[in-house]
Amino acid sequence: MDNNDEPVTEVMGEKAEISGQSDPPPMPQLLDGIGLNLEQVANLLAEKHKIIVSPDDPILMTVTLLNAFLAEENRIMERHKGAMAQVLASRTDKFVRSVSESAASVSAVFSGQAVAAMKETVAGHNKGFAAMERSLARHQANIRWWAIIALVSAVVNVGVFVWQAIR
């Protein structure tokens, strides 16, 4: 022990007294609400187990250790979230690129098929129009012949009436 016969321990390079003469500083809660402070733990033990714990009771060291564990776990989880966000962003970018390329190729195929279908439809319409033109040309030729026949018939009728009137 030391010269003054008080128990002293060294914690992380600093000397700390273990005697009950000085109260340990209250441990603040972590910033984001993780963990309990020493007062909350003492109140919890008094409430649940009907045991009053003094501020220098060694059981409260577990609170410090567990809060440190929770803080480290929270730090690791935040780092993990950041890494997951990067991985997901990378995968999402690859997925979006893949979908865009697929959409472009599908669009090209469908556009090509649509153009081919339209050309085929236009070709079918052209065939129909050509057949209709031939039918109209034949109809016009028939109308001309009927007009000539009607004219000849009218001339013959007039000639017959005139010939009968002369006779």
C-alpha cells in the first residue's frame, strides 16, 4: 500500500482512491439515450430488489462496463450501418444500370418489331390499295362501255323513230 495506508489503484495511468471518502462523479447517460447512469441503477436496485447501494459499491462498476460496452456496440452498429448503406448504394447503382441497359435493349427490340409490324401493315394496305385501284380502273372502263352502249342505243332509237316518221 501507499504511505498513508489508504487503498489506491491505478486506472489508465491515473491514481484513484478506493476509500469511501470521495464520491465518484456521476456517470452521465450516453448522448443518444443508451445506458443508465449510476443513480438510475441504484434506484432500480432499490425498487426491484429492496437493496440500497452506496455510490462506491463495486457492483456499480458493472454499470460502467456495460455502458462502455453499449457505447462501443453503438459505435460498431453505426459503422456497420454506414458500410451497409455504401454496399446497398453500390448494388442499387448496379441494379439501376442493369435495368436501364435491359430497358434500352428491350426498347430497341420492341421498336424494331413495331417498325417491322408497321411496315408489314403498310405493305398490306398498299396491296389493298393496288387491288382497289385495279377494281376502280375496271369499273371506269365498264362505265365508259355502258356510256358508249347507251349512246349507240339512243342514236339507234332516234334513227328508228326518224325512219318510221319518214316512211
